[in-house]
Amino acid sequence: MPKIGMRPIRREALITATIEALAEDGGLDARVSDIARKAGVSTGLAHHYFGSKEELFVETMRHLLVLLGTASAASLKRCDTPRERIDAILETNFSPRQFDKSTIAAWLIFYVRSIKSDESRRLLSIYTRRLRSNLIFAVSPVCTPKQAVEIAEGAAALIDGFWLRTALNTTLIEREQAITTVRKYVDQQLMSYQNEKA
Amino acid sequence: MPKIGMRPIRREALITATIEALAEDGGLDARVSDIARKAGVSTGLAHHYFGSKEELFVETMRHLLVLLGTASAASLKRCDTPRERIDAILETNFSPRQFDKSTIAAWLIFYVRSIKSDESRRLLSIYTRRLRSNLIFAVSPVCTPKQAVEIAEGAAALIDGFWLRTALNTTLIEREQAITTVRKYVDQQLMSYQNEKA
Amino acid sequence: MPKIGMRPIRREALITATIEALAEDGGLDARVSDIARKAGVSTGLAHHYFGSKEELFVETMRHLLVLLGTASAASLKRCDTPRERIDAILETNFSPRQFDKSTIAAWLIFYVRSIKSDESRRLLSIYTRRLRSNLIFAVSPVCTPKQAVEIAEGAAALIDGFWLRTALNTTLIEREQAITTVRKYVDQQLMSYQNEKA
Amino acid sequence: MPKIGMRPIRREALITATIEALAEDGGLDARVSDIARKAGVSTGLAHHYFGSKEELFVETMRHLLVLLGTASAASLKRCDTPRERIDAILETNFSPRQFDKSTIAAWLIFYVRSIKSDESRRLLSIYTRRLRSNLIFAVSPVCTPKQAVEIAEGAAALIDGFWLRTALNTTLIEREQAITTVRKYVDQQLMSYQNEKA
DNA sequence: AATGAATGAGTTTTCATTCAT
DNA sequence: GATGAATGAAAACTCATTCAT
């Protein structure tokens, strides 16, 4: 009877270690050996379970994406009004879980990697499309389709912008205020459309 | 008859090549030899003029920063009203020169590098502080200092967000619309403050 | 109730898998894990039963050698004339069993390994000497010892040549024709010696 | 003025070193570092000029192929009769240049590699086809096309067989005798066809 | 008897940097 | 001023072998 079922355990440990490593060194050149050490295993094992560094990175990105997607879906499920939906989206995207230093840094690295890696780009576009469609769906009941797209793109830019600036320590404002700002932005946009109509 | 005055020519060619290489060939992993080839010179020459890859990257970042700073200063000089200042900032940040694919990608990579490289971080913070102070200065005449900071942070996040999304091809909207969106955002913020006052 | 008598079963399965793997998967670079998977067992088991990859390879070679030797001895036993003996040797060496793609490829690899591995070389020389002595013995009754050696070397070269070319898919002719060609070669040699004598 | 034009020099040195290395260790697992040391350069340089070990091996094979092809063409040019052509082919294939230990060992390795490497297989088939067509062309004037193919395949098998057995030290006969044997084989074949006709 | 988890030594590969010319 | 040859250190990757269960 061998030690069995380590595969998922090791994979998760390595993925977690990858996220940490990306945050720590600036990540750009996190070595497989660093990541393996952090996960408490040998370099060989990392390759055994992921095949290559690229694959480990892609799987880590996929992992983050799933976490975000799951959290997002869960919090949207309980929503009835546009306002609730917007809040749910913001809660998720700015949740301490998603908005912590390591996670943001990892995302940032993946953003950059997506310039060159097809799979990373594919994964990134899943995130992007999901955020966009969530935002559009949220505001659709109270504006025209065209306006919904406009609001969604603006809000998405704000969210990504706050993310980026937090990742890089170039913003003065905190989580709470970022949320407030985006919410306020959406409200004002919607209001301005109401006025146009009138 | 030695060639003289090659230094500035070679340096500029290498810096231009670096920007291109960061967007195209290798992204994060652009090699010195790639960059040199793109500039039409040998690898050795890149080191001759810049000493190291790190230095070449820093100089390239500084170059982008100077371009942006110069353009920004020039267009702000002719402005008298808050509205004009905001427009000038947006015109500069979203000018075709600044908003093209290569330049944005290069900035993104420098953003990430700034996590590790002290000099890059220093340069990045110059950009950040300048953008913030320009925005604050622009709206100061028509709102309180606290409101000015809020607007500035929001507008900066929007600008960075649009930048990021353009770099990654994850946005649906174009330059023109991005400008309109930010301008509209600032207007609405200011208006809302007016209303509060009233 | 422990499984008993698994040893010969596993060993045979692994040896068979080795032969297949050498021809298919990895050629020269067949991995122990490939072979084990092909045999339907774990990597560990391959080492349990053979101790090392080298040993597994040597045993596989020995296995092929025994098969060929047994078949050869069996078919030579029933022969009385030179012509019958030659035919028996050819029947054996070009029997579908020996002349199939996997087996030939495996032999080829063992040939090359024999350059480095003492044990492989020893085994290979057994094959070589046996073939030579069988050929010499076959034609001895009808020619001088010196002529016998000449014929044997020529016929052996033809046989090895056809083998090699079949292994590498570089020949146009089939098993049947190869046999005919070698037989014809021997006949003509013998005839020419007859003529010389006359 | 840099040290220039080293590329062809280094490439040749590395190819020569590869041939030597393949002969020495049994070659199967000659390391790039071994080869580089033998060529008097660093490992890095080998990769600089060839990109990968695979490529170095392929280029070495191509080199051997060109040598053989050139020699073959040169010696065939001066021939007028079938007999001369056959002799020229044998002279070339068994020339001390082609028939030395290193070269034969290298070919043997390449033979085995061709099982897995597409490019190696392609190159090997060039050799095979050329030998076949040279042989066929040589005997064509004095026999039917069908007979020519038969002779060519038989002679090619003999040649390859002698090569193989020399590479593996499993033959008793020398270069000279090998040539004689093949020539005699061809003669006898042709004669036997003459007789058939009669 | 059997597994497959785990290692680590050994190799290939990459590339910034140096240097002779 | 300029080259590109050359290095070597660092990293990725491979895989036979060991071992706890």
C-alpha cells in the first residue's frame, strides 16, 4: 500500500507556492527551484506534476481564475436588484481574498505574460469577458444596451486601474474607498442617463 | 576619421528598439541580442552604451517618462481653466504617441519591473506623482482639497485602467471613447460636489 | 494470500514491453517508466525484478538470443544436407518471429549498446559466433575450410544487411526475396568453387 | 575589427568532435559538454552555433552524407563501364575515409537515431536511395531493370552488412576482402542472368 | 507483491556579459 | 566605434533509482 493520492495535494501546494513566489521577488524571475522549496518538495517533483514551468504558471493562473469565478458566482446568486449586483461584483473583486498583495501581484505577472503566452491570454480573456458580462447584466435592467456597455467598460477600467495601482503601491486610497468610488461612478452614470431621457 | 557623435544616435536607436522588443518579440523575456538586432547593431554595442541590460531598461523607461512629461508640460502651459487642464492631461495621456501598443506594453513591463528594481520604482513614482498633482491642480479651483484628491485618484485609476486594458487587448473601447469617459467622470464628480454644496 | 509465482510472469511482461518500447516509443531513449507502463506495472516493479535498466536490457537481449538459439537448434536438428542446413539457418533468421519490426529494432539497439556494455557485447558475440559456425558447418562438406569461412562471412553480412535495412525501412525487398537472395548467393559461391576446382 | 569568420571553423570543429565522441564512448550518450571540450570550446558555443544537440547531430550526419556523396560522385565521373562503376562505388564506400572506426560508429548511431528522428530518417534515406540508384545505374546496361533492382538490393545489403559488422567488430574479414566479396557477388549475379538468357 | 511518490544527480539550454581585434 | 566570438553561471528539465507504505 503506497503513499497515495499525493498528486492533488502537491499540485495545490505548488500552486500556492507559485503565488507566494510571484509576490515576493517581484516574481518576474521566480525560479522553479524557489517555488519547489517553498512548497517543501524537490524541483523534480514540480516538473513531475506540471511538466514545465510554463504549465505550472498557467495552472496557477487557472486556479486564481476559478477562485474568482466561484466567489463571483456565489455572491451574484443572492442578488435581485442592479444595485445589489454591482455591489456583489465589487465585493468579490475587492474582497480581501482577491485584493491581497500576493494575489494581485500574481495577476499582474499573468497580465504581462499574456502578451506572449497564448494560454495565458486565453485565460485572461475569460476573466475579462466574465467581468464585462456581469457588469452589463447588472445594469441592463435600468439602461439601454449601449449604455450598459459603456458603463461596464468604464467600471471595468476603474476596477483594473485600482488593482494595478494597488499592486504597484501607486495609489493613496484603500480598498473601501476604491469600492465607494466605483459604486459612485456607476450610480452617476446611470443617473446621467436618466437625465438624458428626461 | 573616427565616427563621432554616434553615442546619442545609437542610444536612441537602442531605446526605440527596446520599446518595440518589449511589445513584440519577447515581452518580459526580451533578450539583449533581440534588441540589438532590432536596432541594427551588435550585442556588444548595447553594453558599450548602456553597461547592462538593467541600465538599458531604466534608460528606456526614463525616456518614455521624459516624453510624457514634456508633452504634458507643453500642453498644460496653454491652459487657463480647469476643464482645459483636464482635457490637456487626457490629450497627453491618450495621445496616439503615448497610447500606441508598443509604448503601453513597455510601460506595463516597467510597471512590473518596478516591483524589483529600485530605480524603476523611483521613475514610476515620478510619473504617478506628476499625474496626480496635475489632476489635483486642475480641479483645485473648483472643489475642496479633499475632493480634488478623490477625483484625482479616480481619474488616475480610470486612465491606468484603460491603459492596462488597451495593452492587453481586453477592452472594447477606443482612444476617443476612453477620453470621453474620463472627462465625463471628472465632470460628474465635480457636479456632484456642486450639488452637495448646494 | 500473497500472489505467488508472479516473478516469471512479470519478467516476461517487462521483457516483451522492452522490445516493443525500443521499436516504438523511445528507441534509444526508451524510459523505464514507458516500459513499465507498457507492461502494465509500476516503475518500481521493473526495478524490483531487474535491479536496473541496464539489467533489464541485458535480460531482454538474452531473451531474444535464447529464442533465436532455440529455434535455430531445433530447425538444424532435422537437417542432413548442406542445402538443408543453409535453408534451416535462413528459415530461422528470417522467420516472421525474428524478422518482425520490433524484434529487429531491438536487436539494432542492442548492437549499438554492445559498443559500451560488456555484457551486451558478450551476448552479441554469442549470436555472431553461432551464426558463423552454423554457416561454416553447413557448407563444410562441400568446400574447403577457407572457402567455408568466406561463404559464411558473406552470407552473414547479407543476413545482417537485410536485417539492418528492414529495421530502418530502407530496403525494397521482402522477407521471401531476402531468403532467396542469400540462398542464391551461397549456391553461386559454392558453384564457383566447384568450377575453380575443375 | 573583430575576430571574424569563426562560424564555419567552429562548426566544423564541433562536427568533427561529434564524430569522434560518437566513436569513443559508444556514443549513445555523448554529452554536448564532452563534444564541446573535444572541440576546444565551451558548451555554450556549441549551442550558439547549432541551437541544440539534436541539430548538432543532424548537421553531423548531413556532413558525413555530403562527404560520401562528393566522393561517390567524383569517383563515378571517371567511369565508363558497368564494372568500373561498381568498383567506383565499392572504392568509395569502403575507402579508408569512410570505413574508419569513428565514421562507421557515427553512421551506426545515426542509423539508430533515424528510428525516432524525422530529419535523421530523411537524411538516411538520401544515402540509401543514392546508393541504390548508383548500383542500378551501374548494372543497367548489362541486365534487365528487374534484375538491376535485385542486384542493387543484394549488393546494398552486403555493403551495409559489412559496415555493420565492422562497426561492431563482429566480422573476421577486412576491407579488401569485403570489396572482393561484393564485387564477386555482383559478377556472379550478372553471369547467372547471362546464363538464364542463354 | 506492488505502488507511485519523491529525489537528486546529470544534462541540456539560455543569455547577459566580457573581450580580443 | 564596433563587432561577434566566447564564456560561464544559472536555470530548466529528465529520469533512473530509492523508499515508505
